[in-house]
Amino acid sequence: MNTIIKMENLNKIFNENKPNQFNALKDINLHINENEVVFLKGVSGSGKSTLLSILASFMKPTNGLVEVNGEFIAKLPDTHISEFRLNNIGFIFQSFNLFEQLTVAQNIMTSLIPKEYTQKICDDKIDAVLKLINISHKKDQVVSNLSGGEKQRVAIARALVNEPDIILCDEPTAALDFDNSLIFIEIVKQLQSLGKTIVIATHDTIFDDIDMKCRIVNIKNGAIL
């Protein structure tokens, strides 16, 4: 198995050398292989979302090594970070982060705009992910008219449309009821079957005993247990 994510002696300190200094991550050492599903488990404030944000290159660590898909992302200049994320990572936000007044297709299109594809290629890619996530029938619906579960599917489709190797999910079931959470789990299984590497930050107990090949990494007070 090839290691696709590598974190070594990773630390994140907020307000460093100030009275309100906070050590959010403490000496994190974690390797994740290709096609692995990893759940980062911990209560709110444990550091799991901060860790996910560093993997997504939304923020840089204070020190330590973080390598994602062959790139030492903490050392990438800001001008290259967005391009790296666009080509390698699909991120599913807790609150979906959709444009409520745009249609489903238009929301997914926002991830394709930087690629400067032709309209035909964009349409084909959008249709493919909508079919994969089983929400093609909502393609032209305005997002504000969708249910929470449907919005989650749109968020997943948007994260997948550029065909990234890595999918990062921050509390993906927080806004979902039990039935839609089960649907999300089935989608994760489907993505794993397609060869994706998936990292999910969650404190949802629904993931405690699920029937799939995965690894649980417990985090408490910024450290891996």
C-alpha cells in the first residue's frame, strides 16, 4: 500500500507566545494509505477539524511535516495552494457551503470554473457525478428547495467533480437525520470502491459500529490516543 497522507511531529499553535496561546494539535504522527477510510473521532474541540483543515491546506501547521499526495503542502507558496487543492482534494463541509440561490448544476459548476473546460466537458462531468450520487433528477432545482440529505449529496458531487484522489469530510452527518446519515455511509462505501482515500472528522456515534473496512483514529486535547 502506498502512503498518500503523511503527518509527522505535526503541531498547530494558535496565538503563539501570547497569554491566550492554545495548542490545538500536539505532535501528531499519522500515515494514511491510498484507498483507506479513516475516521478522526473526538469530541468538539479535540482538534480533529483543525487537522482536517491542515490536510486540506486551508491552514498551515506551526511546525512538523505534512505530505499529501507527494507534496509537502506546508511549504507550498500561497499561489500554488489553491491549484494543489483543486487537483487533489475534495472537501465536504459540515454546513454544506452551497450557494442557496443557485441550482444544483450551478453549484457543482463552481468547482469546474478554474479548470477552464469547455461547456460540453463541464456538462458531462456534472452529469457523471450527479448520476454517481443518484441525484440527477434534481439537477435544475434551486438548492434552497432541497432537503438536508439532498444538499449533502450536492456537496459530495461538488467535491467529486474534479476527480480528486482524496476526500475530506468535516462532521458530514451533523446536519442529517439518521436515515440520511445511513445513506451517507453507503456513499462512502461506494467512494471507497472507486479507490478514493477518505478522511472523516466526526463525533457521531453512528460510525462506531459500521460494516466497512476502515480505521478509527481517536483524538483528545489535540493528541492522538
